[in-house]
Amino acid sequence: MAMASTRLLLSACCVLAVGCDRPGAGTELVEERFFAMGTWVDLSFVSPGPEARDAALREIEVALREFERDFYPWTDGELATLNSAIADGREMTVSPEMAQLLIRARDLSRTSDGLFEPGLGKLVELWGFHTTTLTDPQPPTAEAIAATLDASGGIDVLEIDGQQIRSAGRSLTLDLGGIAKGAAVDEILALLEPHGIDSALINAGGDLAVSGQALGDRPWRVGIRDPRTDGLLGIVELADGEAAFTSGDYERFYEYQGQRLHHLLDPKTGRPVEHTQALTVVGTDPTTADAAATALFVAGPDRWRVTADRLGIDAVLRVDASGEVELTQQMAARLEPTNTAHDIIMGSGQESLP
């Protein structure tokens, strides 16, 4: 069967356009959309004028194209070149931005005890989740999965010395898809600041970060989507500088013999995670939130709380395989439930395809 997808687990809800005041004199509400990194990137911000608006949008588009090219392994960019150098056993000098993100990725992988693993590029290829053009996808054999896992080694074999990158293993293929979107969102917010724009919401395929407040000095409000319907599980208010990121089994998947096979792979088994439908985190750093959403999704019922503590994430919502919802106390205090069809359990502790 062809790949299926559902876009935007975490979506902007009642931000700017609904029930909010209009911009004050001398300012304008800007709502712009770009297709980048395999998903729609929606921007909503208040600009002090057309000159600031146009300059900011130009810089943002350039930045998105650079991220799309350089931080994904299956394009003709810097990460693809680095993976080729690793395969050839060569050292490579990378850009400061790449070196910084690789350090963050390796550190977050170690902190999460390998639940966030950016070294699974070959495994992603084996399952076919690196492309949108598969017409009759089928899962790999257990033997192929085991062989790929044994050869890959993970990001921990990467040696980083300033901007000099080399790998102790030549079979490593890096895939920064679980962290690059967070870095891109963070970069966009930083690009807005010099133009006097301090009120913004950036929505990259359902992964969000905000600055300031919405119009009328109201908090930004975002809805957490039900992973199996078009409804919302609840609404959360985001404060200045907060981000909300989600990992879900609906983002990239295909059905095979009645089973949903998706791109969120367990680094231990090499197979799609089966115990979780979706997981949302709220944090103060988009890059960490991006990686944490993946790590906690993979962690499962026995490990997600301790992993959240290690990563410094206290607001978490998890939907398990049966559709039950677990919350940390911090998330429960912030969530305005909208779907009473789900049992909300208090915890103790889009990318999209065409």
C-alpha cells in the first residue's frame, strides 16, 4: 500500500486569528507559510512595519532552505556529505552550526540513555522511511534489522574536535530528523528579534515555539490533537519562550498485513515502537523538546518518566497504544481538556508526507 500520513498532531489553536484583538497602530499581523523540511512551516507574528516584515521573511526563507538542504541526510547537503566521508573513513571539517548540532544530538542521546538515537540512518533507509516514493512498502526481515543494528554503532562512535568530525565506525549514517526541526524553529525565532519582532508563533508541521504573547496580551494557546481522530485532547497555554513538540505514530507510516509500521524506531529492537500512539512535551528549548519528544515516545510506559527527568522536561502528555492518556502533574495543571472520550491518567512522576 502507499504511505499514509496525518499532518499536525500539535496544531495552533485560537492563535491570533480567532477571538483576538487586531494589531495596534503602526503594526501589522503577518501570517506566512513555507513548505520546507517535508512539512508546512506556518509563521504568525506582529511586525512593526512592512520593511521589517519583508526583511524577516527573506531571512527565514533562506534559513529554512539551508536547514532543508544541510541537516537532512537524503539531500545534496552537508549532512549527506558528512555521511559519505564517514563511509569512506575520512575526517571532515563541518560548519560551526553542524558541529554545534551534532554535539547537542550526541549529548541528548547520552542523557536519554540512547532512546534518542541520531545514528539510525541506515535503519531508516532499511524500513523505507527516508523517501516518500515507495509504492508497495514491506518491512525488512529480522535478519536484515539485526545486521543493520550491529553495523551502525550509533552517534556515540562519533568523534567531534571543534569542527573536525570523524567516526570510529564507517557504517554510521547520521539522521538528524529528530532534532533539526527544533533547531530550525529556534533559529527562526532568533532571526525575528533583530527586526523588532518579539511576538511570534512558529509552527513547523505541528511542532511549535512562541515568543512574547498573542495579540491583546493573551497567552498563545495551542491544541493537542487526538492521534486517531480530528479532535483535540486539550488546549495548553504557552508562555514566552516555550515550545511544544510531539512525536506520533501517524506522521510517517504504512499499513502491512493490518499492522501500522511507522518511522519512530526503537534503537534496541530496530522496529517501530508499539506501546505509544503519541507523546507531547512542553519545554523552554525547542531543540531539547524535539529530541525529548522522540526519546520519551520510545521510552514507553516503564521509562518515560525517568527519561523526562533526565532531560529536564516536566510537562508531558502520553497517549498509549490503547488510547489512554497519561500526564505529568505539571502538564495536568496546564491542560484544558476538550475530549472526555479519553481517560486522563495522572502520571506520578509533520512532518508530513505528500
